[in-house]
Amino acid sequence: MSAPAPKVYGWCPGALRPMMSGDGLVVRIRAPLGRLSSDQAQAVADLSQSYGNGLLDVSARAHLQMRGVREEDHPALITALQRLGLVDTDPAAESRRNVLVAPFWTHDDETYALAQQLSNALTAATDLSLPGKFGFAIDTGPSPVLRDTAADIRIERTTDCLILVADCAETGLPVTAATAVKEALSLAHWFLDQGGAPDGRGRMKTLIARRGPPSAHVAPRCTPAERPTLGPIATGQLVGLEFGQIPAASFADLTTHGALRLTPWRMLLVENATNLAPQPGLILDASDPRLRVSVCTGAPGCTQALSSTRQLARDLAPHVPAQSILHLSGCAKGCAHPASAPLTLTATAADTFNLIRNGKASDHPAQTHLSAAQLRASPDILTKGS
């Protein structure tokens, strides 16, 4: 018997529009510029313990996610988050203001200015009805660092200028700091006008694959930078989170060192920090094998998941080859790693998984009906014959 097909919602939770999961409401915070001051971060940690289950996730869009929030507590939580300046005034504005910012900006650079302008413009663009998952990326450092992160419209830098890019297009439109935001909104309207969101759903990459970018998008893109690794950088220290999650108490401890910037790599940038001490859920060593595993919440925290996932991910992580990635998914949706991965385990029942090689969670498996006990006893199953 095949596993039941998971439900596809077509939108992501927000703060004002949370999503019910197996452990309560999922409340996702889109922090302006992906940054929380020390006071904001400490307050969020306290709220997570008061109104949620004391666990915080950093999503692949660099949003901060509270879990386990009770429905009756949601209004009080929103009031507290709005006082902190972390939540919009209405759900539609919150949905439009889906801006991912490369985390290495400074207060006087173009990334900071463009992110502020685009966020303000999207909040005000009440005539723009974009799909719930439609997002923007401001990636205007010396070389793009967000190329592997989902975004429908990107503002990047080339050797000569800024460039506006429709996701998955090989070329873009040259823009300036003065025109980039206006052109980004025009491209969003073009996406809708071209039928990119039938029935309110759709992504830019699907439209580009079908008809290509606008005719004026002829400027070549530059080569992206390598993905950042853990450790000290000019503005602080990059630290990893075990499978993108951290206890609120550990999150609060980080605030004593500096402001926190959220990244799409399941990392935090702790401003001005050096030599951070180990904490539960924190990864400080760039060679830690847990960094080679992407895993979803799993059961019972997610109602769609057919099996628990996280303890198995911890047990298998040391057996994942150094240059590989294991994606462990509680269902065929593959939320933790939507793209193909060298190794994927997809749950088909409780503690039962299919193994997919070089594919997505929903792809045809190389092996089926692998039990969690079997995988723990013989982890070489993952790589045998590959």
C-alpha cells in the first residue's frame, strides 16, 4: 500500500496567519532585515517559553518560527510581537513583505537601503495580490550568496551594476539603487499579467521555464559566492542550529553577546561575538556531521508526517559522507529540502522509509520499506551501491 498523499497548502504560516500543526500553532516572524536586536531577541525567547513550547526554528527563508502556541494565546502573543516591531498590521501586508536579505549588510550599504525601500513598498502595494509563497531576495554584496535559496525576484550585483533577476533566468535587467525597487514591483506585476499565478498559486521559476524572462532582461548574471561556513566573520560569528532549531533558553543566551541576524542556512549571525560557548542546539564546529542533514519536524509535531524524524537524523548524521547531504522527510512534500539531494529518506509509515538517490522526497525510490531500526543497525545502506 502506498503512503497517503500529503496535503499541499500553497502558503506558509505567518504571525497573523498561523498554521495549525501537531504541537499547536506555528507562528512565523518575518523580522525586518532578518535582524533582531538583543532586546527583541530576548523578548522573543521569553514569549516562546510563555506562549509556545520553548523551541524556535529558523526557516529556509530566514524567518523565525515559534511552535506549540495555543490558539487562545495567539492574540496576546501578537500584541506582544507588535509592540516589539516584529509583526505587520494585517495579514495581506505580512504576506507581501516576504523579503530575504543577505545577512552581511551594514547600516550604510546598498543592501540595507534597498531592503528598507522594498519592504516599505510591498507593505504599501495593496494592489499586488501575489501567491503566499512568492518572495524577494536582496543579495547585493560583492557576490551573490542567496542563489541556492528560494526567491522569485532577486536584486543582485554584477561586475558593473545592480541587476534585477526573475528566478531561474540566466539574464536580468540592469537597474540602479534608485530604480531597483520600482522595477522589482513591475516584474511582480508582469508575473501576474503573464498568468504566473493561476488560482492564486504559482512561482516565477515555473513561468520562466515556460516563456523565458521579459525581453529587456539581457544582462548576464555573475558567479555566486560559495556558501558561508561557521566561524568568525567581520561582523561577528556564524553559528549553526541543530536541524534549524534551538531551545529558547540557548537563543536568549546568545542575546547577551549581540544582536542576532537570521540566515537561510539554518545559521545565526551573532553580531560582535567571538568564542561563543557551547549551548544545547548550537553547532560551533564547521565539520559537525549534523550540518550535512536536512530534516523536517516529523511526527507528532507535524500532522502530515508519517514518522518521527529527528532522532533518526541524529543517529544517521555521522554516517553521511563528508561531501554529501542527507534529507530526511516525514512525508513526500520534502519541506526541509525541496530540491534534489544526494540521499533522501522519505517516511511511508511509522519508522518506515524509502531511500531516494539524487532526487526529491517524492521521487522514485532506489529502496523501499527500510525500517528505522534497519537503518540504525546498517547505516551503510545509505551509500551502498551508490
